[in-house]
Amino acid sequence: MDSTSHDGVPGSSTPGHRDAGGHDDRVTVLRFPADGVTGRGYPDRVRFGVLGTLTVVDDDGGQRRLSGPARRRLLGALVARAGRVVPLDTLIEDLWADAPPATAERTLQSHVVRLRDDLGRDDDGSPIITEPHGYRLNVSPTAVDAWCFERDLGAGRQALADGDAAGAVALLDQALSWWRGTAYA
């Protein structure tokens, strides 16, 4: 798969394979823009792409390999609610729908530990924070491409409302450039 990032730099895919469920475990490497990101620390150095193949990329373009479809679904559920506590029951439903295993809470905890390993840890720890009744992905909104799409879409609409058609076209094109395919693929 070949994709183009928001800043026009082509991305590349790592060789992947399909698991028993037919899911492709490739992670597309994208170079995300650094605008709007402040401070240091894990949340500001990693980008999460959900507007296409689920991707995790650090600031030097290195990819984070996500092992297994359950952990990919778990990360997708956390990214969709980034910055908010996601209750255990919600994550269990997201992972297993109507047929959770009897050991769902323990299995979820195991997936969180492994996902933390997939994402890597640094001096600031993991971006996945354990809360009293769930987990929270502690990332800046600008670390998620869906948020950046919404930001650019809103700015484009505002430019149009302000009578700046050329500016609106540029901003709306920029918003559309975040999309790389089917969301959360």
C-alpha cells in the first residue's frame, strides 16, 4: 500500500501478513506535521492515524508495530475516545461485542499490558493511563488525525462563512488530505 501523508510525503507500508481472521497487520508509516504540538513527553511525540489503516508513528517516522487484531481494536477504541476515561465495560463490548469471555476483565488487562509494550515506554511512561474504572489514552488532540481533520474542516467552513472562498478551498483540501482510506481499517 502506498499512501501520501498530510504534508505530501509518501508513506510506505511494512511487509505484513494476514492473521487467521484475515486482518492485515501492516502499519503504514506516515510523516505527520508537527504544527500545534507543544511540550515534550510521549503524548507529543507519537501520532495516531485512524482515517485509513490504524497507524502509530513517532516523530522521527518510526512505526510502532501493533501485534494482533484484539490490540488493534483496543487501540482504536482508546483513540476514538482519546483523553477520556473509557470504562472497562465499554472496552469489553468494543473487543468482544455480545460474546465476551468469562475472563474478559483479566484478558483486557493483558491486552493493555501488551499494547503498552507495542507502543513503547519512555521517561514519561505509557500513553495508556490506568484509571479507577477504565483506561485513558493520554494524548494531545493534535496527535490524532481525526481531530486534525475536524479542526481543518471547521476552519474551512469558517473561511467560507467569512467570504474567503480561496482560503476555504485550501483548508477543505487540507482536511480531506488527512483521509487515507476507510476509517479504523
